[in-house]
Amino acid sequence: KGTLLVDPVKKFVEEMTLSAKTLWEQGETVFSLAPLSRVKLIQVPALVYAVAQCPLLSRLEWLNLRDAKLGLKRLKTFLKSPWLGGLTGIDFSYNGLSASGLREIIACESLRQVKLLGLDNCGVTGDGLYLLLEPELLNGVEELHLRSNGLRPADAQGLAESSALGSLRTLILEHNSQMGQDGLAAILGSPHLSSLRELSLRDCYLRNEGMGAFHAANPSLKLA
């Protein structure tokens, strides 16, 4: 079974939620009926090897593995897939990852072309953050999601100082209240976010005066 998202203009299915079993056993039929470009996979753990070896992944532009219960061992298996080279967006959020998982993601050559990277609640703090800021993966990323990672002031400072963020157009930092005012000020003053068009700081407790001053200096930026 799957959940469909139909483009109202193009009149065909663009996005679908599929179980890993459906992808593996009936994927060819599903793809023959609908030119899918975006898939959210569920019920992945028991079939992660089969999913990784599925050639249909090569037809996708965007893959959502949010809360797929991968963990480090399954993540390693998935990242060995030879079919990830066409992806421009991937979401690993809420998979119980840590610095070790981030290291595997960063080392994956097949993800070098990714423009959207979802890493909400993935242990992107401390050593994990500094691994992420290596330029190999982030240089081409235009949209980065880092919700609920427990970012601290030092992490925010590291983000602000990283030239690897230079291509970002969207940065989502919601629910990272531990950054504090100094950390938020560092991000808002970063010289490496000049391409940014959307910055979300919901539940980061930025003082209104700080947000107002930044917005006044960057009127083209959508700030939430």
C-alpha cells in the first residue's frame, strides 16, 4: 500500500509512501503506473539490503528515510547501494544516528550531488557537527535541515565559521534552544550565509530585537 501525492498541474503522481516490501516485490508495477520522483520508505529494517539493491532507486530524485529505524549497521548497508547517484534530496532524520553515522554519510561518494539533506535529530552536535562541516558533502548542499540536534553555542559558532555552508539557500535550525543568544548571534552574523534565502529558528528563543535587526539588514531573507 502507498500514499499518493498528485501534482494538480501535471496530473500525475510525483510522490508516494511505500513500504520496503512493496518497493521490492511490486516496485516495477508501481513505477510503470506512476512516474515517481519522490518516495518515502517505511517498514525498512528487515529489508534494508533488498532496498539497497533495488535498481528502482536510480529513478528517484528524492528519498525520504525519516524515522526508518536504520541505525548504524543498516545505514552502512543502505549506503553501499549502487543506485543512489541520481538523488538530489535525501532525508535521514530521526534514525538514531551519531557521529559514526554521519561519518558514513559523508564518506558516501554516491551522495555528492545531493542538494537537500535532512538530518533532524541525528546527533549533529560536537564531533558530529564538525564531521558534517567537512566540505566533501556540504559544498553543493542548498537546503540543510538540522532540527532538534541539541546544538550548543560552540556548535553554532562552528556553523557560522564554516565556508562549507556557502551554497546554502535554506537552513532549518528549529528546536535547538541550547544554542543561546551568543550562538544565534554568531549564525546571524556569519559571512558564509550570503546565499541564504530562508532561515528557520523556531523554538530557538531568539530575542525579538535580534531577529528584527537581522531582518532589517537582510530584507530578502525569509526568517522564521
